[in-house]
Amino acid sequence: MILSIESSCDDSAIAITEIETGKLVFHKKISQEIEHSVYGGVVPELAARLHAETLPKILEQTKPYFSQLKAVAVTSSPGLAVTLIEGVTMAKAISIALGIPIIGVNHLVGHIYSLFIEKETTFPLTVLLVSGGHTQVMEVKSLTDIKTVAKSMDDSFGESFDKVAKMMGLGYPGGPLIQELAKDGDRLKYNFTVPLHQSPLIAFSYSGLKNAVRLAVEEAGENKELYKDIAASFEHIATKHLTMKLKKYFKTNPPQRLAIVGGASANLYLRSQIEELLKPYNAELLLSELQYCSDNAAMIGRVALDMYKQGDFSELKELNISPKSQL
Ligand code: KG4
Ligand code: ZN
């Protein structure tokens, strides 16, 4: 079995995956959403302190499996430096104590593999990753053949939801809160500009839209009734930006199979708009199970399973965190 640890942001999670069957025999995640909610976003130092409390508590529950562990895997990149280090230090201690190899896993590859938990991998695949830290399109042919074809020049799709929710004083994470508020709003009430709509670039940008929404929120002042229209119009334009750029990309690279992964792939409006977009191509849409869209250790274990089979281990002394590494 492989024990996997995830602590790249504000979720402490540990999973155990059976090597022969790929079965997930243990998975526990403790989110810090409530603790960060008052600040309207993740406070790195607080997140690190909470990981230091919760990871050992979860690890204790995995003790019955210790004698069967053949490797320990951990998210080592990208993410918050102070939180990545918590998981990596724990993984190194386990590796030394049990005399088993260590596997450093890239968190973004983890999100791609969230599609394949307790399943076989199926490539090739075009992947749209929408999370709190990333917004990018990748062509994935295998574990080691991943090409990024479009990415954000500034903020991410998920982060823009977090910031809009913060502006409205709604809490964190903003994605589900804005989605809920937008349900009863008028998507066409606010005519926000679609980012980069005149640019030939196939890239994403959310900072301008965020600022436009900030002005609308300020203008609404105490009239909170308008918040639902602002939320709905924002969700509409944030999503339209993704679908317009994907459409442009598909002109030269028609999709056969498109996957949406990452925490924000849970967004229902995004899912429906992408389904619409794919209709003329007759392309298959792949989604992770809802519980595996946001950060978790099962997806890290799933990547580790393939890395283990390929003998792709890290040197204990050389495994370091890479907070800014990209795909
Ligand atoms: O993948 P994830 O758990 O963490 C990162 O790797 O960043 O993604 C978290 C992000 C947050 O920004 C959160 O607001 C967003 O995913 N998110 C959503 C929804 N659910 C979560 N964004 C839009 N709509 C949602 N329903
Ligand atoms: Zn993530």
C-alpha cells in the first residue's frame, strides 16, 4: 500500500491506496475553511499551524496499515511554501522510520489524476484545470507527457470567486457561496467586459474582471439585493471568458475528450456552459467525482501509484518543496 499526504493549501489529507488493485482503503481530509473564513482567504501561517495539528491526528488513524506500506507519497509542488513543508517533513519522517521510499507528487498532476481514482487512466485528454491557484488548459498524453497550452496571466478562476465573495463579506471559500447567490440573480444585469475578448491570445486573465466587480459592489453600497445580480453577472462573464478561449483553441485543436478538474470544476454553471460548448464536437466530457474536485490525498495517491509502478522515487535528501513549479 502507498500512504499519500496532501497539505499544499488549506486541506490536511491522508490517503492509503492499495498497489495491486488501486483501491482506496483509507481517506481522511480535514478542511480549514471555517478558520480562514473570517479573513476572507487562506492565511498561510495559520494554515501551517493547523496542518501541524491535524496531520498527526489523521496519521494516527492509519497505524493499522503501517506494516503494509511500500512507499510514502507527498505533494511537494506547487503550493504555499509553509504548508507544503508540513507534509514533506512528515513524509520524510515516515520514510525514515519505516524504511520505505518516498515519492514527491506535483499537485496539478494530482488534480488531473482525480479523474482516475479507483479507475484506469485513459489518455489522451484535453484538461481544463480550474482551482484556487490555477487556470490552465493542458494536453495530457501520459503521466510524463503533459503540455500546457493556455494559462492565466494573473489570477485564477477560483480565486476570483474567493475575492468577489470577500468583497461582499460572504466568507471563504467564495466559489460555492457565489454560485448559491448567483442562482437567483440576473446574469445579464451587469455588462462586465469579457477579459481578453479582443486579444488573439489563448490565455486567461481575471484581475480586470475582479476590479470591475469591485466597482459594482461599491456602487451597490448597502443595497445588498443587487449582490445576487452582481454574482450572477460575474459568474456568467468569468465562465464566458473560459468558453470563448476554449472555442478559439478548439478551432485548431478540436477536442475528442475534455476533462474539467480542480476545486472550481464543481461549479454547475461552468459545467453546463462547457457541455454546451462541446455539443458540436460530439466530444466526451470527463469530470471527477464531486468529493475529489477539491484538494484531497486520494488524487495524490493515484498519481503515486503510477509513479511507484514506474519506479519513479525521490531521493530523501533531494526531495524539496517547489512552491512555484509549473506544468
Ligand atoms: O482545487 P482546490 O480545492 O484548491 C487549489 O488547488 O487551489 O480549489 C479551491 C478553489 C477555491 O478558489 C474555491 O472558491 C473554488 O475552488 N471553488 C469554486 C466552487 N467550489 C470551489 N469555484 C466556483 N464555483 C464553485 N462551485
Ligand atoms: Zn488544488
